[in-house]
Amino acid sequence: MVKRISTSSSNIYEGFKRIRASRGDEDLAHIILGVAKISAKNRLTIPKEVLTKYGFKKGDLILFVEEEGKLVVKKGLMTRIG
């Protein structure tokens, strides 16, 4: 029998927490703030913890920037275009 693995964002995040606990890697808690999954329509839901911690609000622009070969997500300076 094959066990189906859930791929919901919350289950993936819980998996990261279990791996961290099993490895004793407490520093990882400060790196992973949450997990998001891209939908079939290429939509991304930002975890509530990230929205709250960084003060994102409806209508805010989010910038995807490459810095030293890494993807960095930044809050845009403007909240609306047009």
C-alpha cells in the first residue's frame, strides 16, 4: 500500500519543523518563516506569519529581486500603480 503524502503548505512547513527538530538545527527556525505553494494559475499565497511580521497589506507591491544568485522578496515602495 502506498501512503499518500499531503502537499499542503501547512503540512510541508510542519515537515520542515520536524526535520529541524530531528537534526537539532535551531538556527533553521530563524530562516524559514513559512512555506507557500504555487497554484495551477501561478498564484502564490503568502503565509500569514510573513504578512504580519513584515506589515504587508492588501494592495502592497511585492518585488522579487535577485541578489548574489538568491531570490529575495521585498516590499515595494509604492502601494498602487495607476
